[in-house]
Amino acid sequence: MPSDAALNRFFTPPLRRLSLKRQRPLEGEIAPMTVLDWLSLALATGLFVYLLVALLRADRA
């Protein structure tokens, strides 16, 4: 059975190549937001509004 270190050395180079290609924006341009970026932004905004409304309701009571 191969050791974990041998497996890591075998799989790391392809993963590095994939991650470097995805993380680099084009020269002189800003990388467009991905679907997950928009989802994170929407969830954060929703949580902010929810907490703000909860605080305002607690202030009335």
C-alpha cells in the first residue's frame, strides 16, 4: 500500500495547475464574479437584513 506522502506527490501537481488557472484574472482585467461569489454575497446581505430587522423589533418590545 503506498504511503500518503506518495499519493500527495502524485496528485498535487495537477491540482496546482488547475487552481492556478482558475485564480489568475486576465491581464489588465478584473476577473468576473462566479456563481458562488454571488451566492455568498446574497447570503451575507440576507443575514445582515435579518439581523437588522431582529434588532429593530427587539428595540420596540
